[in-house]
Amino acid sequence: MNHTKLSELQSLIKRVSEKSGFYQGKFQKEGILPEDIKTQEDFQKIPFTTKEELRQAYPLGLQAVCDEKVVRVHSSSGTTGIPVIIPYTAQDILDWAKMMKRCYSFAGVTSKDRVQITPGYGLWTAGIGFQAGAEAIGAMALPMGPGNTEKQIQMMVDLKTTVLTATSSYALLLAEEVNRRGIRDQISLHIGIFGSERWGEKMRSRISSELGIEIFDIYGLTEVYGPGISIDCQYHNGLHYWDDYLYFEIINPETGENLPEGEYGELVITTLYKEAAPLIRFRTRDLTRLLPGQCPCGSPFPRHDIIRGRSDDMVKVKGVNIFPAQIDEFLKEVKGASSEYQMIIDHENGRDTVKLRVESDPGTERAYLEASLSKRFKTRIGIQVEVEMVEIGGLPRSEKKTMRILDKRVSAL
Ligand code: ZN
């Protein structure tokens, strides 16, 4: 961390301890004084902020400015019933639009483009975030919102939409519809900006070829402005994030320790300038890693990898953290192995054992694949596994990818 970043974090701590009731209470409980934060290590000792705490602050416990300064609220949908309400000042809204504008320009969008916005509006941040950025770059925004595929296609054709913003699943649905109607030559799309869901490479290339577009992956979360805090560039090797507004850390989700560049862990975000609802060391639950080095595009903005899943999905075996997406990626590289697998973790004779069952393509040499997979697993993921190849259809199918990891140790304890 450079000197400027540290002093930015120090003034943030000072500001929240003066203005945020939420952090005043938190700091008091933990005995944190702004003047104690002198180094990066001191900062890393500040306790995390969790989504649960934000929920407990419902409705406006996070607000760190007077009511007169709040111009809008958004809310994240809570699966547990209690939503998180995030207030914004006029400056917060401007800053967010500026970040969104950057995202569009990284994707090559200009004032000549016409941007069809299909994510939801309302309390949700997605629709309005995409719209503010499109307007900031001078493009023509089509604020469609979700659903009504008939109308989406009509507008896409008649208004000659060039940029589609959507969730990947809705983009796939639209792509299939365009294909089904045979109207590919009537659409003018060339860029797709899709976000938030985890999606496979196969789905991505299908949408890309069916619509004839280049796809950009955008990331964001309501607690931290909304969509648009990072996006990939034309090289598609990681997402550039805006480190002039946000401070990113990667931690070991189990121990909370900071991890070095290049190592996978949970993304933790601190907002440097957010006024109405500043966040310090917010645990996103999203798994990724920071990418070292400079991107060939020459941008000074650092990069993180695509989101690999949720930290809740992770298992720890023999001191190594493993999560489903890592295995998906590993199997993709092995010829003869299908993407269907089951990982069984057990505890026998005082140690953890891992068995990886993988469906193999017909006509492959099983014994050879078993040995080669086991060797590669050790190199790539770092632990010894016993591999068993089974025939296609030999493993149970499940909607939920996380069900593919069976941790029998839990019941053994
Ligand atoms: Zn780049």
C-alpha cells in the first residue's frame, strides 16, 4: 500500500468515527481510535463489516450524513426477509455514474451507441446504474427494465440497439429468441455487458456467437454503490476495478487473514469516498483473487479475476481451500473428462481423504485418465486425491453445483 492510499484510509476512519453512528458503536466496542491506525497492518486489524450487521442496521442505521444530504435510497434483496437499505448523497450518485461511465468506455461504448437496459429498476441498483452510466457517456439509453421479450426484440430491431445490458440468463433467452425468429440480420448489436451471475464459458460463447457480440463482464453490489465497480477490458483477462474510489483486499474466509496477490479468497471492500453509507472492510462473500502485473491494455487500474463463487460454498481439506468453480475450471482443461463430477471428502484414520469421481467421455482410457487427473490435481489444487472415472450418466445430476461436494466429515464430528 502506498502512502496516499494509507492517508486516504486514515481520513476515512476519522470521518466515520465522527459522523457514522454505525461505526462509532462498532469502534467503541472494539476499542478502535482513529489515531491508532498508523500502518497498513493497523488497518488490517479493524474488524470486518458483515452483511448481517448491515441488516441489523435496518432501516437507516448506516446513514452517516444528515437527512438533508440524502437524495435516494436503494435496497438489496435479502433472502432472510430483512433487506439492507443503502442511502446515497448527490455526490455518491455522481461518483457511481462516473464509475459506470468508465465501465462503458472500457467496453468500447461511445456517444454513438444505443444501450438497451434490461435489468430491473426500482429499489434495485442495476437498471438505474446502467442508465446513469449510459447517459454520462452520452449514449442513448433505452430504459426497458426486465421481461416482455416481445417488446425487447421490437425495440432492439426498430431502434437499432447496439449495446445490450442484461443478466447472462436473460441475454441467453434473448439470443435464443433472435435465433428462433431468424432475425439476426435485423439486429445491430455489437456489445453485451452482462453481470452478476456465475456463468460458464459455454454459455458465454453461445450468446456471443448467436448475437454476434463481444461480451464484457461487469461486477458490483448494492452495498458498494451498485453495478459498475469493475469490468473487463478488450483483453478479457480479469476485471479492472476503480482503486481511486475503492480499496480491495482478499482474505482467507476462514481465518480473516489477508492473502497476497494471486491467491484466491474472499473479496473485502472499503469505500474511500462514499458519504451516505461508507463501508469499512465489507465482506462481500464473493471469491476471487487480485491479479498481479499490468494489463496489456495499459490501464493503470488494477485487476481482479472473475468471481469464482461464494465463500459459503468453500470447503477446507488438509489446510487447502477448495471451491466448486476451481474444480470446474480444472476439469475443463483435461481432455476426456466431462464437466460432471462428485467430490467426496471424508475423515479416515485421523486424516482427511478426498475422492474425486468424474464422468469420462466414451472411448477414453480410464486408468490413464485417473492417474493423470490425480497428478494434475496435486499440482494445481495442492492436495492428493483418489480419482475414479465413471461412465457418462454415472453420477447423480443436481441443479445446485454446490451439491457436487459431499463433505462427510461434518456428520462424523
Ligand atoms: Zn485491460
